[in-house]
Amino acid sequence: MRRTGVFVAVLAVTLLVATAGSAARPAVTISLSRPSVVYGGSVSLSGKVSNNKAGETVDVLAEPSGATS
């Protein structure tokens, strides 16, 4: 009986660690105030992070026209 209790405890810890390690990164949606930006112009970005946490940091990278990521 004691072996069963130890086995169940080890299994529970293993599942908790596996679940924590495989947590997916939150998805980000983003919208632009207009479809294109002329050099020197401006555009506003708005969006949402799927985990709904306040203060979440989102990095927005800019690349020259025609560049591939």
C-alpha cells in the first residue's frame, strides 16, 4: 500500500512538471490604424495578448520594405 502512495505522488509531481514545462506562449493579435505607412509617416498599433495579463511586454520589430524575417 505504501508503494502505491509513493507511486501516485511521483506520478503527480511528474505530471505537474510536464504541464508547467509545456505551457504555450500566449498568442498576440495586432491591428494597424491604416494598411500602409509612407516613409516618415506614423501608424498606431493596437492588439491583445491571449492570457489577458496586464503589463505584458510585446516587442514590435521593424524591417526595411522587402526584407524577410
